[in-house]
Amino acid sequence: MPDAWTRGWACIDRIDAELPCAAGGAGPAAVPAARPTITGARLEERIADGGTGTVYRACLDDGTAAAVKVGDMAGSRHAARARFARERALLDRLDHPGIVRAVADGRTADGRPWIATEFVEGIRIDAACTRRGTGDGACIQLVMQVLDALDHAHANGVVHRDVKPSNILVGTGGVATLIDFGAARDLDRPEVPPTDATETGSIVGTLAWISPEQADPSIGDVGPAVDVYQSALLLYRLLTGEMPYPGRPSHPAAMLRAALAEERVPASARRPDLDGPLSALLARALARDPARRPPTARDFCLELMDACCVLG
């Protein structure tokens, strides 16, 4: 067994030991963080907690509604500032209606970095797809919008690396917007020395939604194929209500183990009415080997369009 593979499994065993089980076993009680003070915006409501910080609904001094992400107190301030600066720089490269825009950044009164993006009025893509009357075609079209946004990002040297329901908001007009580029990778500067976990050999992203090559670098490079895999994972979940892994694992580390294995449950096994081109396409896009997946987000999008026509 290759050394990288061995290290990957050792990492999963450590995660198993550290994470509370899904059924309970709560860790230490969380202490609510004091609302930070920043110049240029008024923080109004805490709306999310992510891997790189806390997100607040805010109003900028010019009256613009924004989502402000503030870095955590823990960890290296230097690394956090570098991470937020990179996120702002990557977002500034992108100009697409399906990608959130950065509008401001700075530091809190106690020195933590923050970044403000436009506030997206909408609900998570999974909530949008479970609304009464939302059919398979509408769900596929939403994922196609996400793939179009990812294709733009890839063309500008940016891989999102954390495509999941909570990072895609759907507005009242049915427009999907990709948010939170905190885990994104810069493909144009691979030679830059590591500044934090997103550029090292550590596992980066959300365990339940991670691609095989994110968990084990020996499988392949971390590039656009990661976003193709996660988009397929998202669509599979939207259409079947489950993940494509045997045994229906629910613990994040167990799903990570399953992602590293070869076997996937065909979508048609979960829903027989999906048998045909769509199930076959999802099987390819969810392949452990990145080379077996559709080569680009655009290719995946075009093949989904054809499959959607067959689905009727």
C-alpha cells in the first residue's frame, strides 16, 4: 500500500477519534463569540459559522447590504490574514453572475481579518430543490448554473474546492450563486510557499463532500476535477436524497473513507427511474480516478444538458 494512502487512512482514523458521533456525544459547550467591531460596516446578525470564520449580515457605511466573514480568534493571525487576502484576490479575478462579488475587506479592532461580499438573498440549493413542485429538470438546471460559474472560475485559475449545498444560494428568480471561496486554490501560483492549510498536504474542505484526490494526493492533482466531482456529488444528493456510497455512511469520516474507495452506488439503484444516460454520467463524474470524469465543468454541463433532454 503506498505511503500516501497509508497516511490518508491514518488521518481518517485520527478524525474518527476527534469528531463527535452523529448520534450525540457532544463536546465542550461552545462559548458565543463577542460581536467584533470593524470600521466601515455595522454587523447586524450572525448567520453562519465556517471553517475559516464567522459570517454576519451587515450594512456597509454606504448602505450596501453585505455578508461579512470575520476570521477566528484561534490560530496564527499571519496565516489568517494571508488566507483572507488570497480569498479577496481570487474573487477579484472573477466576474460572473453566478459568483458572489467581494466588496470590501480590512481588520477588526482586535486585529482579525475580515472580508465583505455582496449579500445574496436566497436559500440553500437543497432547500430550493425540495420545495413542492420542483422537478428533476429544475434541480439539474441549477447544478448546470453552478457548473457554468465553476467553468468561469477555472478559466481564471481558481478551483473552489468546497462545492456543497450551504455554499450555493438560490434567489427568488431561480438564479444559483456560488459563495465562500475561503478554501479555493490558486492554480496560477502553485509555486507560492504554503501559508496555511489550504496550500499544504492537509485535508482541506468539508469531509462529507470531499473528493478522493483532496484526501489522498497520490490519486491525482487538486484541480478542476475536484469541483466536477463535488458538483456530481451535489446533484446525486439532490436527485436521490442520499450520497453515492455503499452502506449509507452518515459520519463525515466514514463518508471520507467511502470516497477513497472505488465503489459507488449508481443513481439508478437509489431511483430506478433515473436509469439511463443521467445515471451513467453521474457514475463517471463520481469516479475515484479524476481522469475518468468529464474533463471540464463545461463538458459536464453539456452532458447534463443532453441527459436532461433524455430525462424529459
